Amino acid sequence: MLIFYFAPGSSSMATHIALHEVGAAFEPRLLSFKSNEQQRPDYLALNPEGKVPALVIDGRVLTEVAATLYYLAKTYPQAGLWPQGGTEGEAQAVSWMSFIAATVHPARRAGEERWREVFQLCEKRLGQNEWAVGGHYSIADIHLFRLFWRFVDALHPPAGDYPGLMAHYERVMAHPAVKRTIEIESGIGYEFPQGAGTR
């Protein structure tokens, strides 16, 4: 069984959604950012960065959102979360995941103006497409959704500012796995950190 270390509402939410999407059996291990549990020696022994998510697979630790999403999509292909269409579709997924990790994720700490700017970039990248890659829901959509979900929750932007992203948000929100994850995490309570530990 997989062991999943997470904190509600943090970046680990994307991995949590994917775990429910693929139907994997897993043991959740809650970490409280408020109590700084991600800095406990036992957790740092697993993930020296003190971030979430961490996914323990047969005793081996996998960290970083993109890596955990990739692992789940490839290990449970029946869920259809890995883009089809050969090398180009796969490369487009890697492009989105890299852009999200390198540009979108750090933007929140750069201030509200930059945060809004990067989602305008996302809006342009998404364009009129229903989904990020190849016309099908994938891990790229889950990764994008988690960060836009946080943005919407924090700033409540007018829907007209991000029409494509808002439509995407609603499509992802309709997924039972997403509803289940939000129900679980909101039931525990969100402790959004101001500094490190959010990955």
C-alpha cells in the first residue's frame, strides 16, 4: 500500500486528487503546517526539504507534485490520466507540468500582481481548449487546477478575467475524485503556510 504524506490545501492536494482518480489504496499521513510537523526529524528523514507531498512506494520515497502525478498516471493507466497521442502529447504534458512547477507555483510568493500575471499566461496557453493536453483530462489539468483553486480561493478574481481557466476549473470541480478530496481536506481544515513547506 502507498503511504501519502499531505497537508490540506497545499500542493499535495494535486496528488491527493490523483490518488482518488486512479483508485489506489493508500494510507494518508496528515502533517500540520501550523504545528510545523513537516520539520519533524522523522519526516525530514523521508524528505529533507520538509515539503509535501511525499509518496512512499514499497519503502521508497517519491517527492514533488509532478513526479507523484506522473507515477500514478503511469502505474494506473486504466484511469486515463496520462495523455495519449504519442510523443508529442506526452511532451505537451511535460511542458505544462514544467511551466506549472517553475513559473506558476512560485508566483504566489512574488506578490499578487505577479500571481495574476502568471494566470493570464495560463489563460493564453489554455486558449479555447477544454483540457490542457490533447482534449482529454490528465495530470496536467490536476496540477493546473490545484494552483488556480488556491488563487480563486484567495483572491476571488472576476470570472471574466480568466474565462478559459474558470471554465476549466468548473470542469475539474465536477469530478467525483476532486469533490471527495476537497470534502476530506476541508473537513480537516486548511492551514495555508506563508513560507516553506508547500510543495
